[in-house]
Amino acid sequence: MPEENQNNELSVTRFIAAPPAKVWEVLAERQNEWWCPRPWRAEVDRQDRRPGGVCNMTFYGPDGEEMPQNGIYLAFEEGHRFVTTDAITGDFQPSGPFMIGIWEIEPEGSGTRYTARARHWSADTRKQHEEMGFLDGWTACAAQLAEICEREAA
């Protein structure tokens, strides 16, 4: 279930039966494999994994749709979390902010707790993201991430 708070945040969380090192490797290094819910796909165009570094990808839909997703990293903590925003681009140009995305992992028992958060600039943009299918989409991405990690950890 998504969670909401005063920060206009939506989130999904999932236990992944794989060690944190495996989950981090797939989470941070192999985004093309899990980032978009199928049949969509993501391609990383450019990443500079440091605060202020560029974070550009393009989403491709099954009917030829193309959706650039350009922004910057606000934080990159190896092995734990990364934070991005689309509020500005890599050349520090404003781009019509929609959200701040936070992806993080924590050890949990014999596996890993994955949490993805979307903090929106307003209640309206949070609602827009919900209506776009946040819960189904981000849950599907978490399942795709878990599928890869658990298969490779077995």
C-alpha cells in the first residue's frame, strides 16, 4: 500500500530475499533491467553518481512512446541510497518540478528491505502521480528488481 504524509510522499516497500550487496548492484548498476514496468523499458542515457551530477534516462513504451526523464542526483550514498529530482537538469536549468525520488535499501534478517519514495511539490502533483498509476507502476518495478536479485542470489 502507498503511504502518504505532510510531505506529499508516496512510497512502496518490499522485502527482497537477497543480500544487500546484490540488491544494491542491481538497483544502482542495472536500472535498464527493472526500472520501468513491462512492457515499458528504461535506458540510462547518462549518469554522474554524485550530488549535483546528471541523472538522465529515457522511457520507451510498447507503441513507440519516448519519455525523457532528466534531472540530477541530490545524494548518492554507495550501498544504501540515492536521491534524484527532476526539478533541474544536469546543466542546472529549471525543468518544471514533479518530484524528488528516493531509493534505499537496508539489511533485514537474511535479506534486504527496499523502499522507494516519491516526494511531490504539492498535493496536486502527488494526486497526479497516483492517478498515473504510482502504486501499480512502482510496485511492478519493485517486483522486477526482486525477481532479478532473488534469482541471482539463489
